[in-house]
Amino acid sequence: MNLKSRLQQTVTALLTVILITLPGWGAGSSAEAAPACGSGDHGLLQELQKAHSGTGSTPLSIADVDFLSADTGRAAGNGFLIGTSDGGCHFQQIYTGQWSFRQIEFPDNVHGWALATVNGGQAVYLLRTADGGSTWTRLMNKPVTFERVEFLDGSIGFGYSRASTYYTRDGGESWSLVQTPANTRGAQFTSRNNGWAAVVVPGSGYRVMHTADGGKSWSRVLSVSAPEASYGQLYAGGNQVYALLYGGAGMSQTSYSLYGSSNAGADWTRIIAQETAGGGPAPGSGTAKVKKGPAAGTPGNLVLAGDAAVLVGYQPAAEEVGVGLTRDNGKTWKNQPAVPGFEGRISFTDPNHGWMTVKGLNSSTLYSTKDAGVTWTPKFTLETAAR
């Protein structure tokens, strides 16, 4: 690449960051009347949609969403990344290319990481961007085993598989293994030293473990009996800790329990205990605040937003996707009304403002809410039905 081409690429990347950072980009000068909010696909990704609309092709759809504020954030899918800085009135086409994104992670508006495949293949690679998502660099030449990544800032982050946790302090250039207990099946670290792990005890259930010294030593903070124990996920911030523990699954039904602690694991509340005919009993015992989670279905990701914890759930058989939340660390829980769909993923920036991507029968839609999921407004929609 010659010097002129490199300069043009750099200028384009910088303009992308500037545009998505400025509120109301694309809305004209301040002297002009602001145009009405757009709808549908906003005229974006037209060529990609055509390429993915044939019989036998994989429909174009949104896989993940990550917002920094109620107005500014990104959504990504198979071969694209889009963004908005005005709450979804307008969207920008940030990236199109070979990468099919599974997860995106932006701790700020410039630095980002992603787990992605090449054109929808099986091998998963770790990517990094330093220009808001316009260009991506593959870190490491070989595929990674990470199922998700989380970065605390532009340098420090964690990579997770179900059994292992890795740490980086150079933006993903190099990684070191963090020691977790045997039979760990889910972990979460809020700093290099402070971490949590869901450990499967064969024939017994789960133990939730905590470390304050980076994995050198672990202490048990919760024991949960379960006839079927396979996977757990921890979510933590400050003194708040949530343990999502899976039971059995069958007939498109999933049994699970959600536990919460407001004092760093000293005491726990059983918040959700969803027992199903296909999945059997929920892990644990004792009274729970509610017997069903959001959409009475499979749990998705949970987000801590201020004093709230929000969980997305989906039930493909009923074609429902919805969220539930607590604002008092599990003393009360509220399941909100569901929207039509088969699967969802959420990003909340405060207890009321959130975004949710939903895969439906004939579309993939990005929704926003201003009332904690009581109502959802479609902001960006890709039609996925074959033509």
C-alpha cells in the first residue's frame, strides 16, 4: 500500500470515529430543521442484503449489540458493523467485509475487540480496532477458544471459555492463564485480583467460589444442589454478584436458577427458580422470588446497569423474547412483556435505557427501550426472509 492510500485510509477511519462521537451526525447544520428519525434498514447494507437473500444463503442478521450510553452504540452481524449516536434516529455503516461478528466489546468509543469468524466459518478469531470499528486487526494467527471477551479499558481485559479464564494487559497481544478451581464451568473477574467462578461438583451441584488474590486461593461462598449441573455464569460489579446456574434442558425448555448477593457474596437470595417439564427442577432449594424468568424461556446475557440487573430470556416455541429485572438486588423481580422472536441479546446503560437485538421468523431487529423494557421501539430492521 502506497503512502497516499495509507493516508486516505487513516483519514476515513478518523472521520468514522468523529461522526459516531458527535451527537446528531448526519442531521444537517444547526440552522436546518432536524429530519425525522429513520426506520427499517435506514438504506444501509443494501448489497449485503442482496447477497444474503438467495435460497440456501445465510440471512443477514444482527448477532450482538454494545452501547456506551442511551444514544451511542453499535450492533454487528455477519459481515457488518453499524452505529448510532442519536438514539437510533440515524445509523452509520461502519464496517462491511469478511468478518462475521459473534461478540463485540467497546470499553470506549475508539477501542474495541470482537470475536468473529471468516465469512461465517467455524474458526473463531480475536480482533481489535483502534478507530471505532472501521478497520480490524486479527490478534494471534490461530483461532481462539474464547466464548466471550471483556475489557475494562483500552489495555486490560479477560477472555473466557467455560473452563478457563485468560488475562491480558496489552490489549490482547499476549494472554496469561488465570488459575481457577477444577471443574470451573463459568467465571467472571472485575479486576486482576477479584474474581468469581461457578464450579460443578459431580453428583452434587454447584459451588460458587471467590478469589481476592488473582486465583492463588479460592473460597466457597455458595453451595447449590442440582441433579443436573453443567454450566454457570457469574456477573459482578462493586458488591453486587449474580450467579446464573443452569439445570437440565429438553423440549425447547431450560431449567435454571438466578442467585444474587448485595454484599460481595456474604449472603445470597434465590431470585428465579425456573422449573420446566423438559428441563426438570431448577438448581437449589428454598423459596425464590419468582418461579419463571423473562419470557419463561432460556436465559441469555445479564447486564448490570447502575443499581439494576437486567436479564434477557427467550422461548423459541412460544416465539417470545423479553427481559426481567431487579432494582434492589433481588428483593423484588419483574418480568416485562415479551416481543415476538426466537433469540435476543441486550445492552443496558442505565436501569431504564437499553437496547435488544431480536432474531425473528422473517427479520432481525434492533430495539430500544426508555422504560426498563416495558415497551420496545424498533430502530433498525433487516428483513431475513429469502426472496
